[in-house]
Amino acid sequence: MSHHTDDTPRLGGGLWRGLRARFYGNNFLVLITVILFVAIYLAGVIIYRNKNFGSLNSFFDMLNSNPGLIVIAAGMTMVLVSGGIDISVGAQVAMYCMMFAFFMENKGVNAYVMIVVVLVTGLVFGLVQGVLVAYFRIQPFIVTLAGMFFARGMTAVISPQTIDITNKQFMNLALFKIKFPFGGYTNAGGVYQTPFIYLSVVLALVGLVAVYVIMTWTAFGRSVYAVGGSEQSALLMGLNPKSVKLRVYVFNGLLTAYGGFLFCLFSTGGAVEKAQGFEMQAIASSVIGGALLTGGVGNVLGSFVGVLVQTTIVKFINFNGTLANGWSSIVLAAIMSFFIILQSVFTRLRARRE
Amino acid sequence: MSRAVKVIVTHRMFFPLVCLVLVLALNIIVTVTTTGSAGPFFQIVMTNGTLNGPLITILNRSSELVILALGMTIVVSASAGADISVGAVMALSGAVSVWLLGYGQLKTNNYHVLTYVVPLAVGLLVALVVGVICGVWNGFLVSKLKIQPMVATLILFTGGRGAAKVVSDGQIPKVDVPSYKWLGSFIQDSRGDNLIPIPTPIFVAAAMVIITVVVLRFTALGTTIQSVGINARASRIVGLKSSRVILMAFVFCGACAAIAGMIATSRIGGIDTNNCGKMLELDAILAVALGGNSLAGGKFSLSGSVIGAITIQTLTTVLYSINVTADQLPLYKAIVVVVIVVLQSPELRPMVRRGLAAVQGLGTRKVAER
């Protein structure tokens, strides 16, 4: 890592150099996040010890209520690594939920057919955004802002009314539980609470691992890092940045649709206002998880820790019980600012060192 | 192509004006199909001492957007990005000013302000200050920490509305004092008679446009902003304080959002934090793009953006008249945005040329084969 050779013999020089290399390495931000998560989680366990904050049930709750976010944050990390951004994900999730609700409830379409339809829609949505970003060189923010408005408007066109899902096949998937034989607690009424996770969480973790594997061990994944780091260098290396970017947005469209499906398994209904501010949660998860907004750096598994940090904070607000619902977005914005400023300082320090 | 035609077609106001004429034509067509003649669209009648008619309504309703578009034009020009927090800043500044106007009596009066706790002018000034503070925050992130404008403003985009909700306790506080509505409707005397027949928002928007144009035209500021937008580094080397110019652009945009927020809250006589300025950020960006301004920064035309804003309001009017609901509107606007940015894309021309060449190449190859 070190470019300079330090000739002065110093006590513990090797350790110091190692630490410094680690500090300036890309995983430093992830490390901060992991420490932050452990710290606030332990704080929660201690502060709310009589509310079972520390039980396995409570931890699983965090996963159970966020299967969509886990996948979409992973996809967002990929987009950020490529040097882009996608703020249409929240509106897209609303649109997919509405598609499930409207076509299954009002048109009687089979649930499994709808899953395929939604995934294909996501692919097409990603394709259009990708072509506009990669081949027409329009700023990703403008493209996906338009995408956000398009999807939100389309949700209202499909149905202005809120629709609850009662479809049997879909609800069977939604309510499928995997129970754990340990880690539960006995509540005030003396009933033992078995910890469980929903099937959707397993599906989300499969998606997360898939994105991690693709980003870490495939040629496509490495080329995304290369293009995000420096488009010019990637071009000189013989990569086609336009094609890489296009594939990033197509893949992300697919992931957003998959995440939308998982989100719908949890929320089981469609409404125009669904998943409001979801894009911010996804971006925040990636940023907290160590993805640089300037591209080229990011860790898919870090985004999962980002999701955990966020949900723990939301849990804090819920456990407190007296705070208005506006607080969660304020706190989210504050954490986001903290990490963005940290990144900015970090990037500048590193630039000065080089 | 004769020279006169060429001069007209290549003029930078040509595209915005064509768009406005097209949308106006759409409105006339809809009016004709529903009422049988184009007359009602142009009708302006005097009732209860106020002027009424579709054209007045469009101008009146576009006021907030015109003001937002001014700020957005400057931000786009200086930073090559956009401020997507304007809608949230509108809601936040409105919420803070209503909270102050009814300080201490909101909860007891079921979220109605019956008398001002502080003078209205103070309430409005505080709203402006909130907008300026938001602008400073955005500008600080962009100019000092070098964060992309849209990521930086994303923070207030989410957090701002949340803060507005917290300030107004998640309620919709109403202001029941008549003078509160003057800014959003008509200025009245003590008996409730309208003094001026033209809606106040039109005056506010016009004043903002005139002030901005005069300041930018008659000082070096306009040129400075464009120069920073074209090349911030070169401008700094020339001796301009690029980062300060960008900071000021965001501050101005925040102030514009606050003024737009004052009008919006005055219009409904209270602050609805969920809907105040909702989805207006895209409208403002769209107004800038429709005005023939490049979203990549640099040269700008304020008059273009103003025409763009009025065009959007005209488009909204025609969409409402064919029974498109407010929730569905964004769909159509998104399509318009995409079409405009694709037309603006520098990649489009080579792409079309390559396409044409390929088609021609196909033709010549066939000839050669023969």
C-alpha cells in the first residue's frame, strides 16, 4: 500500500504503518459503521433492557420489517460504485406494490405470474434509465428524478385508491415463518415468544449475497469498480464504460423490482404514498456502509450494516414512543450528513497524502 | 432558409416560446371541444372587484414556480447541479412562520391562529431567514465540502419535510387572521373589499423577476455566475471567488423557496406540511430546462426560465381540464422532462448522424453490390 519507503527505524513502525494503511484503506469507513452499529445496539440493549431490546425477536423484527431495503440498498451500492445514483427506487417500489395489489385483487392474476411481470417491468425501467444515462449522457440524477415522478404518477394511474392484498398464494408467501428454537423471551402475560424470520428475509439475504458475489468475484463487478473509479482509465483498460453503466442500471432495475416484491410481502398492499422517502433510506444505507458518492468505492455487505444502523435508530424512536413521526427522517438526514461530511474529509485527507 | 427565418429559429428564446405556444394551443383545443368556442379561454371578467379568467388563473398559479425557477436557474448555472430541496424548504419555512405567528396558542386553539403573537411582517421575515439558512447549509455542503449538489440537497429534501412536520406537530395549522391571506389572494381593506383587482402573487413574482434581472444585468454578478458555471477552476484562477459564488447561488435559491412557501401557505391560509411544495422541485428543474437553459451549467436566460414556468402551469391546467388527477400529473411531466433532456443531449446529434450514415451506407452498399 505504502508508496514511500521510511528508512528511519522506529519502535513499532510496522504496526504504525499497518494502522495507517488501514486508516486510508477503503474499508475504514465500513469499520466505523460496524463499530457504530455495535455501540448503538448495545446502548439500546442497556437503555431498554426491560423492553426486550436485546432479545433475538427484537433483532429479527428489524430484518422482518426491511426485506426490500436490504436488497435495494445492495443495488444502490452498485449504482453508487459505478459513479451514478438512482433516486427512483422508492417510487418504483410504490409502483410495483400497486401492480401486485391491483392485478391480483382487481384482475385476479396469479401471484407467481405477477412476480414475473414485476421483475420484467423492473428490467425495462432499468433499461430505459440506463440508456438515458449511459448513451445520452444525461446526469443520473435528472434521469432518475424523472423516473421517480414517472413511477409515482404511474402508481396513481394504475389505481388512485389504496388496495389491500388478500390473494391466498401471495399471503402464504408473505406469512411463511421460519421459527428458531432458542433466543426467545417470555412476555408479561407469561407466553413464550418464539423468534422467527419471514421467508422474505431469506429471499432478501439471498439477493444481498448474490449482489456481493457478482460485485466481488465477476468480471462485470470488477469493471463496475473500474468505471466508477475513473472512466478514462477504464476506457484505456479496454472496458466499455457505456455498456458497463447500462448493465448496472438494468441490473439495478431488476433488483429494485425484486426488492419491491419483498417490500410488498411485508406491507401487503398498494397505495400512492407507499415507500415515501425510501430512496433516501437506500442511499443512506449505502453511504453509511462505506460507499463513496464519488464512485469507485463501496461494499455491498457494508450496505447491510447500514440498513441495520438505520433500523436500530428507528427502533430507538419507536421504543421511546413520544417522538413524532417526522423525527425518523430528521435523524436519518442527520446521520446522512454526518457520513457525507466524514467522507468528504476522508477523501481530502487521502488526496493530500497522495 | 432565408436569413430572417434563421435568425428567428436560432434565437435562444425560440424554443421556450414555441413550447408555450404549443401548450396554449392545447388549452384552446380542449376549451373548444368542451365549450364549442375558444372564447372562454381568453375571457377576463371583473367580479367582486377582482379580475377572473383562465389566463389570470394561470399567471396567478404559476407565481410560486416562477420564483422557484429564478433560484433554480442561478443554482443550475453556477453549480451544474440542481437544488432538489426547494419543496421541502417551502414547507419548512412556512411551518416555522406559522408556528411563530401562533406561538403558544396553537395547541390550545386546536391548531388555529386567531391573533398574531408577532406581527405578520416578522413571521414572513423569519420564513425568509429559514430559507436563507437552508440555502447556506446546501451551499456549504456544495461549495466547501465539494459534494455533488443533488446529493447535498437530498439531505434537506427528506429531513426538511420531517422537520416541518415536527414543527407543526404533524397537524395542519390554520391562520384565521384575514391579512394572512393577502399575499396569496388579494389585498383588502378593513371592510374586506378588494383594493387591487389583480392577485398579489403576480405582483410578488413580477417584483422578484425584475429585481433579479436588474441586479444580474447591471452588476457583474450575472457574468460571474456564468463564468463559474462554465469553469469554476478557471474562474478561481482569474480571481473570482468560485466557492462564494456557488454558496450565494444556493442562498438565493433558498430565499426564493421561502418566498414561494409564503405565497403557498397564504393561498390555503395555513401550512399543510405533507403537500406544501410537494413535487415542485421537478417542476422548477423542468422550468429551467424548458427555458432553453442547459442543465450542465454555464450560460443562462432568466426570461427563458420564467416562460418555462408559465408553460408548465399552462400544461398543468390543460391536464387538469382533461381529468388528470394531481397524483397522476408527475407521470406526464416526467415524460416531458425526458424528451427535453434527450433533445438537449450533446450525444443526440452524432447519434442521429451515425444512424443516418448507416442507413445511407446500407443504400450505397446495395448500389455497389448491383
